Amino acid sequence: MKDENSVTADTRLNDVNHGLDLTVTDNFDWRSKVIGVNVDGTPLITGQYTLST
């Protein structure tokens, strides 16, 4: 991943009752290479996360 890509953490309402948003500057090449999302080493299944622009 190139240095210009970084993730900005969601710091509000981080609990099981609220969604979590991670913001990145959109980059198709970077986004197209995301093959999954893990939380504490546990992979999330389809429907537990959304990638959007």
C-alpha cells in the first residue's frame, strides 16, 4: 500500500449498538484489493461490513 493511503479511525459511539466507520481517501486500486475485514483476528462474514465510496 502506498503511503498516501491511510485510515482515519471512528472515535464516536464505539460499542455494539452503533456502526463503526473507517474513512479513507478513495483509491480504486487500493479498494479493489480489499478481500475481507478482520476484527481482532476474526474474519467478518458478508453482511457484517460494507465497503462504499
